[in-house]
Amino acid sequence: MAQVPQRFFDALAVRSWCGLALRALGRAREEIDAINVYPVADGDTGTNLYLTVESAAAAVEAVFAGHEAGGGREEAPAAGGAGARGAGPGEAGASGGPSLTDAVQAMAHGALIGARGNSGTILAQMLRGMAQVLGGRDGGAQADGTGLRLALRHAADSARQAVAHPVEGTVLSVASAAADAADGTEGDCGAVARAAYEGARAALAATPGQLLVLRRAGVVDAGGRGLVSVLAALVEALTGEAPEAGPAAYRPAAPLGGAHPRVRTAPLDGAPARERAAHPEDAPACGEHAGPDAPADDPGASGLPGTCDLPGAGPAFEVIYLLEADDDAVTRLRERLDALGDSLVVVGGDGLWNVHVHVDDAGAAVEAGVEAGRPYRIRITHFGQGDAHTAGAGHPPRARAQRAVVAVVPGEGLAGLYSEAGATTVLARPGEPPASGELVEAVRRAHAREVVLLPNDAELRHTAAAAAEQARAAGVRVALIPTRSAVQGIAALAVHEPGRSFDEDVVAMTSAAGATRYAEVTVAEREAWTTAGICQAGDVLGLIDGDVAVIGADVTATARTVLDRMLAAGGELVTLVLGDEAPETVAGHLEARVREAYLAVDTVVYRGGRQGSLLLIGVE
């Protein structure tokens, strides 16, 4: 369904932006991870940005859900989802939905508490800077182009102030260029957002010329690349059109002196790619290792003080924690941590802060937080090993199973079916998709050395990929099978064989899922543009492989049309999963249709419970 443009920046636009940004970062996550060479080549910038925005989007959704539960009328599309016609600019607050102030404050708070890594922490501060401007504008009802320009400028300035030693050629340069481009633009919010995006793209393409470590590796800045995706989502949220990403912003620059960019190798099972320099002498240069190509006064030669991508050089740990403390204590903390390490970013305010620093003495960094206030959600990552530790952990792990399947399922009935087949399940209730943290927790509950992950939803693929990356960092071998529906997951689970080798099992399950076409019959909640035409609230929609193919008035008739179209290409097995609200007669009617019209095709029926859709159909 098409995204409807928003002429003003209001609560609905914030919701849409967060959803679209999450989707964009999900698509670009692996690419961004692959070009992450600065300040540490640990290959996680894309994942960290995704997790940061995921937390922001979840916070915004919680605000909308809270207003709905309180009796407010809400007609907006779900974050990043369908473009159905909702309230006009400024109407959300008036009709009982959240105001712009509610939405941007939730976005900023969610990003703050969920910020991961250097770039994620900087992005959180940018969102906080925008919230400080937009949250108090005109009572928080909406913002025009002038308000968005001011917000983008304050976002860039706030992010730069949060970094102890700003370096050009990083996400800070891209953010400043976006704000500069917006400053010189007249017009509505869409025009301002597009100008900021174009300015960011141009700045991103210039980053290899500003930072030697990028030029040697032949890549653009990873954090800046992520910010460009976030700004592209802002353009789409405000104009309804996704900007075309020209190759200039993303084409890696030629490496200096013929040096080889990092080579990525990935095993068949989907385990994390391991990055290495093609030759030791070709590793990204920094500090005293900069070599003869580095000008003595080039700030990109060493980047942040003490940072080096060569093995064994630079700080050994990344330390991140949330901190409750007053402003004066945080000022002293900045000075203390600046002396301990580098890549220091402290963001937040109003008593709650997110602290990020790279150090050799992780204990000292945590102790400094204790002296300043109350640190919690402490996360310490060893760059040499890539494993993360949470403060307080220390119990030896219990024995693990060899292999497990973790699956996201849309209803209690399917959860029982999957569980009977031996899978660990995550229940996705209608309108409440699980976050990556829930999937990571499910992988932990499965307690296996090898895990096959079934997201069973096209919209969850990127969330699942981020969860898989986190689980791999903890030493679990994870293969993500990109199932887009629960019926594809059923097909994959049916051929799962723990006695086979992991690679063979994954190939067989992937093949079974890929050979299963899927459909869904549901009811439109609002007027919307679809691939089959314009639907009205109450229309019955038949979606085949994710696209609306049929718009009807009767559930059984629509389901029959969908099934006929699917079986026109052949099939051996039809799977029907009935939701609680499906008519009692629909399954019998479809079974009879298959028996009468399609020879040698079997039908199996399951009860899905409260699965959101009236009916799921699979054809193998």
C-alpha cells in the first residue's frame, strides 16, 4: 500500500518516519556493517543503528497505543506500514491521539535508552535535539518547514557537542551538511527534508577525502551512511515518495596506493561474516601506523586519540550504560572518561544519560559512572573477542542442546502447533510485532549451539537479522530462513531433521519454505491505495505473496478467488490456518473446492486463534 504524504510534521509523521527509518536501516544493515572501519572495525554500526531506531519506534508506538487504550480515535497507519488515509495535520492531538510533543519526546527517549554503539548514541542525541525544538513549538500540534529546519540544525549541533573530540568525515559531518542544506531551503516540510537528504548524500560521498582510514579502506563512513537512510525515510514520510539513491553517495572511493578493502567471508550456515585485511600491510592506517601516505597534519591519520584498527592497538573494550545523574556530575564524568579512553559520547539530559566510551580499563569506566550517579544496563564488549557481557553475570552456562528452531507465530493456536513440533515460539500479537530483544531472548531460551530462526513475516526479516547478529556475538550458530508467513514456517518445520548436518538441514528447510506460496485474507480497517485498486474500510482483502490481489465483499468468495489463483500454477498441498473471526463455513467450502476442481491436491486445516488475519493460506 502506498505511503500518504504529510504536509506538516506532526505526530503521525513522526510515527511514519520511525517505521520507515527502521525498515530502511533493516535493508541497509548488512551493507553498513560491512563498511564499518571507523572508529573501530568491529562491523556492527548498521546493527547498532537499527537497534537504536527500533527502540525509538517502539516508544512512539507505545504512545499511540496508550492513547487508543484511553479511548482516543486513531486512524494512522502502523509505523512504516500501510498508507491508509488518517487524520490531517494537527488532528491527532485534537482527536484524542498523541500530540507532536508526545511523539517526539517518546522517540527521543526510546532512542536514548536503546542507543547502541558510537553512531547509535550520536543518532539518539540528534533525535533528542529535534525533540527539544519540535516538542515546544505551537503547543506541539504540528511543525512547518521553518520548524523542521530549526530542528535539523539543533540536532546536528547537539550531536557535535555530545562528542568529546569531533572528527570530520564522520556522521557528524553528514549531519552538519544536512542541516546546512536545510537552512538554505524555503518551502514546506517535504522540501526541507529532501534538501537535507541531498546535502547528507553529498557529504557522505566526501567522507573518504576527510578521513584517511576511510580512504585507505575504500569506503564511506558507516554512521553517515546510516544517517542518509534515516533522512531518506524522513523524505518518504513527508512526501509519500522514496528518494532515488544515486550511486555517487554510496560508491566506495578507490583505496589509497592500491590497498585492499576489507575482505568479507561468510560460511554457508549464515554465521557472522569475519572481516580481515587482504594483507596485514593493507590494514587501515591510524596513529603511528599511518605510514608515508598520511600527511602529518591530517586529522584522519589517527582519528580519535588512541584509536587504531590494527590488531591489538587501541582500547580493548567498549563500555555503554544508562546513567541517572545531575548535570554537574556528568560534567565531571566526561572529564574522567576522556582521560581513560576515547570515542567518548555522552548524550541525554534531565537526569538520564547514555554513556559510551572505548577504554582499556572497563572497570574504571563503570566506577566513574558509580561516582557520578546510578549506572544501569551496563554493557561491556571486548573488541578482540566480539562477545558482550552484562554486569552481574558470571554463572557458568548449563549444557546446551545441539540444535533448536525459534519461530515467530501470529496466534496461540499456531504457537501450540509449533511447540508440539519442538520449536521455541515468540508470539506476535496483532499490531505488536516483537522487537529484536525478544527474539534474542527466545534464542537464549532455546539454549542450543545451533539455532534456525523463522521470522514468518516479511516485515520482521530485518528485526530477525539484527537478533541473529546479537546471538552470534554470544557464540550461537544462527541461520535465518527468511520465511514471510507462518505457513512457510510450517513447511520448513515439516522437513526439519536435527540428525542432519546443520547446513543440510538449513538448505532443506529453506527449500521447503521457498516452495510454498502464501496468502492472507483480512478486512481493511480504512480507505487505502492498494495494488488492486482503492479499498474502503470493511472491504475483504486477499493478499498473495504480500500484495493485495483481490478486493471483495464476502470472506468466503474472496478466499475462493485467492485459492483459485494460487492453484492455477499448480500445487500438491493446501494449508489453511483459520483465525478466530473467520466464518465457520469457510474451511469446509475451500476444502470442497479443492476436492472438486484440483485432483491429487491435499488440504490440511489448523486453528490459528487470535492471529490478526481471518485466514492464512499456503500452497506447496
